[in-house]
Amino acid sequence: MELDIAAKRLAELGNSTRLAIFRHLVKYGPEGCPVGGVQKALSIPGSTLSHHLGRLIAAGLVEQRREGRILYCMPVMSALDEVVNYLTEECCSASCSI
């Protein structure tokens, strides 16, 4: 994983609204949650939710699928795993001297 991708994903999750959305979607797993369900559960206005979902999608953290008139959002757990692995891949491999 490149530094820029990790930084973008972490930055998007660093926003409290986007983090709440992502946490909510994680509860539903790969089946996803309808956008209306996210909006209702988190009490986020539609235009605000659309903005935040767009940012999460652009960062590769959320995907969407349409079933008829219902738009589902799913967390991309592999993207989160990549960020965590990036942060921990060299854990405890260096010493810091003063």
C-alpha cells in the first residue's frame, strides 16, 4: 500500500461523521445497508450523507450496489485491513536511540 492511499483513507475516517457511517456499515457486513437505513440510524440529512458517502467511496472504503430502487452501501473491509497492515507491518522492528 502506498503512503498516499493510507493517508487518504485515514483522513476520511478521521472525520467523526464518516467514521460513524463506516462503523454503522461494518455492522451489516458484505450484505450492506440501504442508504435510507444509514440516514435514519444516524440522523444525517440526505445531502450531507451523500457527501460523506462520496468521500468514503472515493477513498475505496465503501462500495454501493443498486437493487431496484434501493441503494445499498457496503464497507470494503479489505481496504481497512490494508491500512491496519500498513501501520503495523514493521511493528517492533526498529529501535529508537536518543
